[in-house]
Amino acid sequence: MKTVTACTMDCGDACSLLVDAAKRTVRGNPKHPFTKGFCCKKGSRYFERLDSDERITEPLVRRGGGFAPATWDEALGLIAEKLDAARGVPESILHVHGHGYRGILGAASTNFFERLGASTTYGCVCDDTGIEACLRDFGVLDHNDPEDILNSDRVVNWGRDMTRCSVHQLALLKRARRNGTEVLTISPGGDGTPDFSDVNVVIRPGTDRFLAAAVLKLFLEAGDLNPWVLTRTANWPALRGLVDGLRFRELCAACEVPPPDAEMVYEWYADRGNVATVIGWGLQRHLFGGENVRFINAVAMVSGNVGVSGGGSYFNISSARNFGSWAHLIEGGAKPGKRRELLLQDLGAELRRADPPVEFVWIDGHNVVNQVPDSLAVADALAAPFTVVVDGVMNDTAMRADVVLPPAFMFERLDVLGSFVHNYVNLCAPALAPRGLARPDFDILADLGSRLREPVRLPDEEACLREGLRRSAVSLDELRENGFAKVNHPFVAFEDLVFGHPDGLYRFPEALHAEPQRDPDYPLQLLTLVRGEYEHTQIPEKEQRGVPTVWISKANPAYGVLDPAMDVYLATDLGALQVRVETVDGLHPRAVIMRRGGWMKYGHGANAIIRPMNTDMAFGTAYYSQTCRLENR
């Protein structure tokens, strides 16, 4: 019997799925208008993760130098005792939650620890920099319906490798190309973009704002401007004055794009017909990542491709925009108030200097030791507090725990989830019982809350789901019947050029910052890009044996210098990893690609040698601004 459920992994496609637990098969739901009957290999192979021998299926408690199995009563009793002891100083409790588990019920731990007044984190390891950039421009986070790309004459894909991160967006793009739409991709290269592009432009990583400014410069010089569009902006004179003072060839030199290629990008935007702009999630992970996004949005706006069908600028929408909170239904604990916040991407240092010190840490949905910069510092800092990790594998974070609690995985628990790409809400129905003693996160917290000296009582799941859906006008009964529902949002965002700012006007960026000078000791740039086979750190241990691989161009300065007969190391100012070097065509000569998510305990964790650096907006993490070198030792 097939169950209609949905994928809850950190992916915007948020597929509706048909799961046959008896046959251990997963396929896309053919009735879902976005999923259209297929899913990526990460989803189709998910039973490998559910059935893996590596999976933790019973609570583990640290005893001596290792872990020993425990009952839920023993584990939660110990945790409740430690939590009760820490509640006298709420700031001494820290909750760390990631996007490894999201949804209406997935908010349980966030709501629970908010009631305790616990410390939390701020900053982002994902997409907040680009989100903030779009909010500054448009005033609200929105974009055209994904299907509207079928109405585009041309698409400028500014850095999104859809072969690894969004198979359904790729399918739409391929369909559009069959209908005559042309695709130009701008990226550092070394990715899968040539497979779906008519033209590829290679750019220096992190310098997209200069190419966008060069395109704006050409619009100004041509006088090719739509007066109506400019009247819908609040600060056009400021952008015009900025761009007037820039030199086209200097902008091209800054992004290392030949002037003819920059002129070609301008022509793609300036020619007749509508142009959709798709912005990759990687170009925001630089020191001036927000500025990169804002200048690209400005090109879409100035060229008249915002608020029109077949146009638009696609970055992100909020996967939770259709949901409301159910936190007010919780009984017990303090009313939400101001809480201490620790900067996520510098968590090791934050824990060391916290005053009052952190005595209790709860981590769920996040292999945080592995995924934030300076991983070794985070691992060391977690040795002091009593640490609980909710995870089903012994990854870099679970290894630092005092108690590991096994959660139910996808297909084993109930939830309702939205998407950060499309406008459908999916029911994540359980297709099989949790394996072993694993339990849904919601149940774990409900049980723990009832054990506290001053209980914190969660409402039942049904009440949470119905309250969370109230804003969307989608009924839980409809979801249970169909497995999904569409929430009505405009097919074309900002169709009347009315934006989300109080005055209804668009905002342009008003500054263009120079890229830092290259460090002669570390002349290369490390890009820890998404994998196609696995989601972030959800990588089987057997796939992490041996030395990790990095990819470079044959034009890379290190290529002709390295001795392949000797060990090769990827070095930064924070440390070094032994690596194996392979070459890839079309990659920028200063770029070094390493696929993200490998575990530090196997020597595959690149974040161990990436320094904590903030982006220019929303305290994002500038992973891709890490400089490096390749050397023999």
C-alpha cells in the first residue's frame, strides 16, 4: 500500500511522494502539480538512510569514555534533572535548531525552549543574506510562480546549479528551452550548468555585483530606460549617481569577465522579450553576498523585467509563509521575552565567552559542529556544558553529546511543510512506524516537558497543525484527503510595480564595495558546494573513507606546481586537510571546489579550516570568501 507523504529535507522542491513501505520504494506523486511524478535520487534512495546499520535507534548516554544504551525513562529523567537545575538561570540553557527538520510540528523545540527563556542563536549558515537583500529591494519576499518561467523569452541563471539542488526547476527550464527559451548562466564554473545552458559566462567567485553594475552602466550609456519603471523606485538618482562614477572596464576587471561577455549579458536583458533572473544561493555566501544579490535584482528592475510574466527575479520565498504559530497554546513556562543570542557561525568563541556560562545545550535538526566554521572550536566548547543531541547517526555533533536521543526520520512522523520555491503545502504523513525505539521530536519534547519540576505542556499534534494552518485557509482535512494543497499567491509578483515597502516603491543599492585584495600566501578561493548525491551532512560513513577530493582547473596556478606523487594538502590560515586533486573543465582558475558535508571525524570536514566570517547582511556566513592554497608536504 502506498502512502502519500512528502520530503522534509532542506530542499525547495519539497516533493510530494508516494512511499511503499513494504517494497521500500519512493517515487514522486504524479498528482502533485509541481512534483509531477518524479523526485531526486536523495529522496528516492531514502530507505537506505532509514534502514542503515549506522542508524541510532535507542537512547544513548555517555558513560566513561563511550556511550551506553539507556531506556527513554532513564535518558529523559537525566535530562529533566539537568534542565531543572539550569532553569534558575535561563540564559545558561542554549537551544540550537537547524533546517534538518522543519514544518509546523518541527517548530516544537523552538517553542519549547522559548518558554524556558533559553538562550538561542542568531546569524545564518544558509540563505538569510539573500533574503535580507531581497527584503531591502522589494520590501517583501516574493517571486513569480515557478511555472511562469515557461513564459520567458530568455533566462539568466545567475549561479544556480540545478543539476544538484532543484531537479524540478531544472525540468521546467528544460521544458522552456524546448519551447524556444534561451538560457545564459553566470557562475565560477565547474558545475552542471552547461548541461542546461546555451551560453556560460565564467566569473570570479563572489564578484557578481561588479558584473551587474557593468550591465547597469551599459543601460545608462544607451539611455535604454523605462520611465514608468523608474517612477516606481524610491532612490533611482542615488543608483544612477553611483553607476555614473564607475568605469565599465574596471568593473569587468573586478569580476574578471571579458568586456564582450559583459556586453552580451547586457544584450540579453536589453533585447525584446521578457527575461527571468534566477539567483543562485551560493553567491550570497561571500563577504558582500547581500550586495551581489541586490545589484542583480537592480538589473532585473532597470531592464523592466520585474512585475511581468516571463520575467521576475527568483531567489527565495519563505517555506513557513503560509503558517502561523501555535506557541501560545503551550501551558507552563514563562511568557516569551527577550532572550540571549549567540552568533551561530562563531559558536565556539561565543560559548567560551558566554557570561553567565552555558550549562545545558539542546541541539536538534543540525549537525552544528560540522556545519559551522571553525568546527574544532565548536567541538571543544561543547565539552563543558551538559549536551543533548537529537540525531539518528553518530556524526560530529552527536560525538560531543552527553545524551543522544534517536528521532523518527522522514516517512516515520507526521507534519505539514511548505516550500521555499513553490506555493504548495504538503502533508508529511507517516508511512511506517519509527524504527526501534526512535520517537518523533514532538513526542520527545512533550514527554520531557511533563517531567520538569515546573512542567511545560505541549498541546496535542492535531491542535498544533490546525492552528498552524489557520493563516493559509488550508484545512487539515483537505491535506489528509489529497496530500497537498495550493495556497493562493499572485502568479506574477509585483505585477503593478507595487512593492512591500510602506510607500510601495522599490529600493536600489546605494554602495558598491571593493573585493578584498588577494592574499599572496593563500591565492585561491575555496568553494564548498552542494552535493548531488546526499543532503548536506547526511552522508553514509562508508562514503567518507579515504582522502577527500577537490577540483581545480588546469589553468589553476597550483596545477603545474603540485607533485602528484606526493601528499597534497588544502591549507588555509586556520589549518590543513589532506586532499586528492582532480581537474574539471570550465572552472575559474583561482577556484577550488570541495563538496560540502563531509564529516570532520573522517578528515572530510572542510569547515574545520574555514574561518568564521560574516556577510554584509543578516549575519550570514561568508563560507566562500575563505582563501586557501594547495601544497605538497
